[in-house]
Amino acid sequence: MFDNKKHFTTAIVGALVAFSVIALVLSLVKIEDVTLPPVVKYGMVFDAGSSHTSLFVYEWDSDKENDTGVVSQTLSCDVQGQGISSYANDPPKAGDSLRECLDKALKVIPAAKQRDAPAYLGATAGMRLLREQNSSAADHILATVAKTMRQYPVAFKGARILTGEEEGAYGWITINYLLDSFMKYSPKTHTWVHPEAANIFGALDLGGASTQISFMPEGSVTNWNEASEFMLYGFNYNIYTHSYLCYGQNEMLKRLAKELIAESSSSMHVDHPCYPKDYNETVLLSSFRTSPCTNQSDPRLTLDNKNVTLQGRGDASGCLTAVRKLFNFSACGQSQDCTFDGVYQPPVRGQFIAFSAFYYNFKFLNLTEGQSLATVRENIKHFCTRSWEDLSSSYPEENPERLPKYCANANYILTLLLDAYKFNETSWNNIFFQMKAGSADVGWTLGYMLNLTNMIPAEAPARLKGHVPSLWAVAVAFIILTLSLGLAALLVLLWV
Ligand SMILES: *[C@@H]1O[C@H](CO)[C@@H](O)[C@H](O)[C@H]1NC(C)=O
Ligand SMILES: *[C@@H]1O[C@H](CO)[C@@H](O)[C@H](O)[C@H]1NC(C)=O
Ligand SMILES: *[C@@H]1O[C@H](CO)[C@@H](O)[C@H](O)[C@H]1NC(C)=O
Ligand SMILES: *[C@@H]1O[C@H](CO)[C@@H](O)[C@H](O)[C@H]1NC(C)=O
Ligand SMILES: *[C@@H]1O[C@H](CO)[C@@H](O)[C@H](O)[C@H]1NC(C)=O
């Protein structure tokens, strides 16, 4: 009898100890694995810009897809050659140009996930300009890129031309999503909190053919054309966004050259204040006809098959003056809430991320370290005076097509940000020149995919991260309960 009781006690205690150990092991396994095994999902977006195309592949855990900041960038791939709008005379080549990057994407997306991966192509200002010029050529190109994408085992969702306002708005969404400014997880309260509206970032994007500015202005929306309104995670955002077609840096350079030639008294040799001393470039006047930004007739100039040589002068202040002539500031009259060409803009507010060509130009000039406006001006001025011989020997690695253009681009950026958008000495310090936020590239593509896959809900997230610690608490309480029950049973049995 006593022996039996002892065996019984041992068995009970053994069982309870084993049970506790199992409970402990289970609770140590990551909670996510216990609740729901996360499924990794993939998506891809082609950014078909005016001068080149890039592909971005993103991934995220399906069980967190309504949270902010959970999408990461898996791959970025630069398509070889020019932008898709350059294939107007041979559209099938536009489709073929995408294949190399599509093949790379299929190497990083597991075969079992490919069919569910949404794939988009968005074209921007280069295609907007081509559509203006020859809409059937633009349609033809979009049809051939769609045809190519359909040949791959992905969930093709469409190839289209974004409006300038969409491009601006999606860039703004991308930045604030990556920087967690819509929702922030508070470790103190274990909940998602909504940061102050003042912590929302503005977006400054400079492409080859257009430039965009997007930000949340002070006060409520008046009846602007440039207003966009979104509900994101239960909050309403009134965004000002404007896109300036023909104010991308490549179109700007062409407009600048055309203006300098039109103004010049010589029809063969024209001084170019922004190009380095001893640098020459020959342009065919009829090439200005290929873009709607430069093909307007001008009584001072015939766009025929004549060549003109642009001669670099390395004249910093002359360059700034010439660049300023590309903007019609007088069309704003006395209005302060106006940039140029009569475009309305409320005063800039808060911090801004300046990406794409804003970043690339300033990166080359070593001006992305938060230097003061005075330092930036001084450095650009100095850079502009450097001769072509000096530049080409100092930067042998730099693309020789790009190297002579930094002076013009930098002065253009200064004019746009200061004279047009009206940043000043103080608000200049709120502009951050960067290409990435976290590990993802900043651009419109991520915001576009998030919106089209409904990954940014209009309502506040129901599933709060706060449940993770509470699950832990349950697990710990369970172990303590099991152990104390075991101990109690042991004491009771020994007593009896
Ligand atoms: C995300 O939100 C949508 C609609 O708001 C909902 O139907 C879906 O179940 C949510 N997904 C997750 C993983 O919470
Ligand atoms: C438009 O482009 C197509 C090629 O896609 C060309 O055949 C046609 O002549 C062009 N039309 C005009 C008006 O330039
Ligand atoms: C600037 O805009 C004003 C008002 O729209 C117009 O009268 C003027 O001709 C424009 N100037 C130039 C150089 O285009
Ligand atoms: C940028 O900084 C690097 C390293 O200090 C230097 O070699 C380079 O010349 C600088 N570039 C310009 C454009 O000043
Ligand atoms: C996102 O998509 C919805 C349709 O699903 C559309 O109504 C909304 O305007 C889009 N948001 C933006 C920023 O374009």
C-alpha cells in the first residue's frame, strides 16, 4: 500500500514536471510561430522613368500586412539602356529591355510564391511627354511591356502612365511609411500611437522630365487643384502635391541650351555659363523638336538641321542667372503663395526628404551632410569654376556625359528650392538629401504597391502588437501555475 502510494506520487510529480518542461519549451518558441506561421509575400514594381527603368521587388509577412513599416526591399535592378519612351520607333524593344530584371526577380522570389506576386509597371514624365506628342506610340509601348510581363509567372496587374500628382503622392506615402510617421509602436504602452502631424515628412523628387513637391501644409485645405486627401490608419491627411512637367533635370538642361542659343548673336558658337571651361558640346537644332518641352516655335530660332557648338565658360553667377530665366517668376505677381508660372503653393512646412536627382547631384558634390545653405552655395560656386581638364582628371570614374552637368544641375536645384518653393536659410536645414529610408530606396514605387494592394487600411489597425506581451504573460502564468500545482500535489501526497 505504502509502496503503491509512493509510486503514484512519483508518477504524478513526474507527469507534472514533464508538463511544465513542455509548457516552458512551447513558450520559448517565438510567439508568431505558435499563433500563425507567417507567410512571406512578394510584389514588384517597375519604375519606368524618362531616362531609365528600374525594378523593385518587395517582401512582407502576410500576417502583418496592415501594419506600417513591415515591407522590405528584396531587390532593385536597373534595366539596361534608355527609358521606355525612347523606343517609340521600335516598341517591342521596350518590352525586351525588361527581361533581364524580370529574370533576376524570379531568382529571388521562391517558385511557389511567384504566381501570387503582384507585378506593376508605372511610367512617369517621359511617357507623359511621349503621349502628348504621339499617343499611339505611347499606347504601343505600354502594350508591349504588358505583353512581356504577362509572359512571366507573376500576377501581372497592369502597366500605365501615372499622373504627376500620383507620382508625388506615392513618393510622400513611401517616405512616411518607411519612416513610421503614420503609426509608431510605443514600447511603453504596447500600442500603436499616432505621431504628431508635425512629424510627417514632405517629399521632394527630381526626375529627368518632371519634378514633384508634396507636403502637409499648415491649416486645412482650401480649394486647390493640388490637394489630395487620404484616410490612412484612421487619420485624415490633406496633402499639397504638385508636379512640374518639363522641370526635370534633363528637360531643364535642354531648355537652358535652347534659350542660350536663342539669345546668342552667333549662330555657330554659343557660350554656356554652366559648362566647365574648355568643355564643348555640339547640338543639332532639330533635336529640340523631339520633346514638347523644347519644340515650341521661337522667332529667334529655327529648329533646322544645323549644328551649334556650346562652349563652356565656367561662370557660376552667369549660370545662376541663366537658370533663373527658365522660370516665369513674374507670373506670380505679388502673391507669396505662388512658386512660378502662376502655380499656387502654400508655405513649406516641416521636414523634407529630397531624393532621386536631388540626392544624386548633391551626393557627388559632397553636400548631403547637412551643410548650411551658405556652405552649399559656396561649394557650388567653387565647383562651377573648375575647368574641364581639372574635372575629368579629378573624377576619371565619373560618367563623362554627366560630369559637365553638375554645375547646371546644382544651380537648378538651388533655384527650385529657394526661389520657387521658398525654402530659406532656416528651413533649408529641414531638407534631408537621401536616397534610402531604412533599407529601401525612396521613390513612388513602394507607395504605389501599398495602395494598389490595399496594404494601408483607411481604418486604424484592429490587430495591435500589444497582444504579444500579453501572450507571454499568459504563458508565464501557465508555467507558474503548473509548477505550483505540482509542488502542492507533492506536498499533499507526502503528507497523506
Ligand atoms: C487587413 O485589413 C483588411 C481590411 O481592412 C482585412 O480584411 C484583413 O483581414 C487584414 N489583414 C490582416 C492580416 O490583419
Ligand atoms: C507615332 O509613332 C508611330 C510609331 O509607333 C509612327 O509610326 C507614327 O508615324 C508616329 N506619328 C506621328 C504623328 O509622329
Ligand atoms: C510670364 O507670365 C506672364 C503672365 O502669365 C506673361 O504675361 C509673360 O509673357 C510670361 N513671360 C514669359 C517670359 O514667358
Ligand atoms: C567629395 O569628397 C571626396 C572625399 O573627401 C573628394 O575626394 C571629392 O573630390 C569630393 N568631391 C567634390 C565634388 O568636391
Ligand atoms: C489608392 O487606391 C484607392 C483605390 O483602391 C484610390 O481611391 C486612392 O485614391 C488611392 N490613393 C492614392 C494616394 O492615390
